[in-house]
Amino acid sequence: MLVRCAYASRSVDPLTKPVLGAILDVSRQRNPEAGITGFLCVSGDIFIQVLEGGRDEVSDLFIRIATDPRHTNVRLLAFEEIPQRKFGSWTMGQVDLRKVNASLLLKYHEKAELDPFTCSARATMALLDELASTAAILGKPSA
């Protein structure tokens, strides 16, 4: 059974480019073996990640992430059974919000900044869907 999990969290430490690169590299190495696809959206200290795959694999990964001391304020935005993947093209894609038009963020948020803690999970998921459909996701495709 396929599921989709989306969560938001804040980084405990400042998120540098090398730290983010290491997170993406580890995800891209481990996710294919577990059958997990998805993407990571980062803005400042805020993470939003979407994971898709088998229920057990996605649940286990989310538990590891939620208990990882590098994260705080972990909030589950969505966990649902799905008939097919939306984000199956990426072992772990990345959204570079610096390249996203501010009007897209304003469409779903009060300000032109990513803040899943002040808007509904539904609005955040709609934003993520739109980012995927506009090819804003970067990264190495799934094998």
C-alpha cells in the first residue's frame, strides 16, 4: 500500500549549504532501497518534506525524522493512502525557494514566505503540488 506523508519542522542549528547537501545526499542514497521518493523544501530554518512509498517504510522514516535531535517543532501535515505517487520522479528532490515567484507563496500564505506553521496543511499541500507542476523541484531523478 502506497502512502504520502508530509511534515514541517525547524532546524535546531543554522542550515548551511554543506549541511543541506549532506542531508540530500544521504536521502538519495538510502531512499531507493526503501522505495521512498519525494522532495524537500527549505526556507531559512524551515523544512517541509514529502515522502511517498510503502506504509511501513514511510512511517519508519518519519519516526526517525521526528525523533532526530536536529529537528524541532515537527508537525505532521498529511499522512494518507494514495493510489499512485505524485512525486515519484525524485529519490529526494529539492525546491530552491529563492527561484520561486513571490506571488506563488502569497497565493497560499499571508506573506511571501514559506511558513507551514501559520497556514493550513491543505494550503501547504496545494503549494507543494503547484511547485511540482511548475518544475520547481530540482534534483536527481529516481532510478
